[in-house]
Amino acid sequence: MHVMIINGSPRVQSLSNTDKIISRLVKGMKTEDEELTYELYSISDRKQWDAAREAFKRNTEILIAIPLYVECIPGLLLEFLDTLEKKDGNTRISFVLQSGFAEASQLRCGEEYLKKLAPMLGCSYGGTLVKGDNFSYRFLPAEQSEKPLSAYDEMGASYIRNRGFDSDEARKFSGPEYFKAPFRVFLGIIFATVAPLGFKAMAKGLGCTKPLGDRPYKNS
Ligand SMILES: Cc1cc2nc3c(=O)[nH]c(=O)nc-3n(C[C@H](O)[C@H](O)[C@H](O)COP(=O)(O)O)c2cc1C
């Protein structure tokens, strides 16, 4: 199979969690189809848009991997999609919709949109792999992100077997829709106590010199 893959993140490829997920999906695809070939385009790089548009016309098997940004599809990806010509129905688009927060329920609104998007682009809908809890890959050392990322290998293989993500395997991968009440309470305590310390350390590591609650435009 030959797959055109689009990374819909506005974040540069080298820092993108979506890119790391795509790499593992491709690894899994190759275990199921040794002849698999693919071409990857990153929406964060506008210089790739012309080639991506041409590839969209030419390919019949397309996978768009998208991070959830403020409960939505990133605006930069929408801007790109807006420039595509509608196809004639011979193409299948499948999606990966991934996010930071872990409950699958918060991705369902975006998933409903993607079901509509495929026919709007003149394509059939190949399902969406919905999965949260992907926030930390770009912060973690490779050995710590290996285990959660490696789960995507199997989903890559599943994509080939099922010709997309409209499958029970993919649906099961999403994990819990909502956390149970005791776990929510536990999370509330963690986010009120320990987590802010982690966020501060993370921000410092990224070069942040002001407090996280800083409001530089408050008085302007
Ligand atoms: C501006 C911004 C908005 C985000 N909004 C959400 C959100 O609404 N819900 C969520 O679960 N994660 C949210 N995230 C987390 C990302 O979905 C998550 O970290 C994802 O793995 C990022 O993928 P990327 O590095 O390829 O862009 C947001 C991240 C950023 C930077």
C-alpha cells in the first residue's frame, strides 16, 4: 500500500508529538505490509503545502494525523484544507485525532467534524483513531516515552489490516471515555499540588523566565 500522511500540527516537525506518533504508526504498518511506502507532509512548514496539495490530488489512501488544539482542529490545518480541490470519490481519508488530556470524550466533538470533513473533500471516511494522553512525548527522554508510543505500532498494523481506523481495535484503543469519580478526585488533588511544580520545571526547561501566572498585557 502507498499512503500519503499529513501531520496537521502547527508545531515544527522536530518538536511535534504527532510526528512521533506517525513514526510509530508507520513502523507498525510495515510489520503488516512489507511493501508499504508513504510520503509525509508537515502542515507546520508552509513550503511543503504546494507538494502536499499535489500529493492530495494524486493519492487515494490518505491519513491525516491531528493534535487537538483548544478543543478543536488546529487553524493552520483548516487553512490548508481550505485550499484543496474536492476529489471525485475514489480516495479514502482516515484520521488520527490525539490530545493531551486523557479522556476520549473530549475528542468526540472533533471526531464528529472529521466524519463530515471526508465527504466535504470528496473522499470516503476511513475512521478516526481517537487517543488522549499524548502531552508529554516531547518533554520526556526517549526511554520514558517508548512504552506509550510503542502502543501505536499495533495501531499502524491495524490500519493496514482494516484499511483504516473504522474498527473495533481502533475504538478500543481510545481508552476510557470518562475517568471514574475517585480517580477524578485524585487528579484534582494532583493538579492542585504536585503538578504545578512539574509545569514550572518544564517551563524553565523551555527557557521561560517569568512566573506561569504572569499577565504581561494586563495593564496595557
Ligand atoms: C495551544 C495548545 C492547545 C491545546 N489544546 C488542547 C485541548 O484543548 N485539549 C487537549 O487535550 N490537549 C490540548 N493540547 C495538547 C496537545 O493536543 C498535545 O500536546 C498534542 O500531543 C500536541 O501535538 P503536537 O506536538 O504534534 O502539536 C493543546 C496544546 C497546545 C499547544
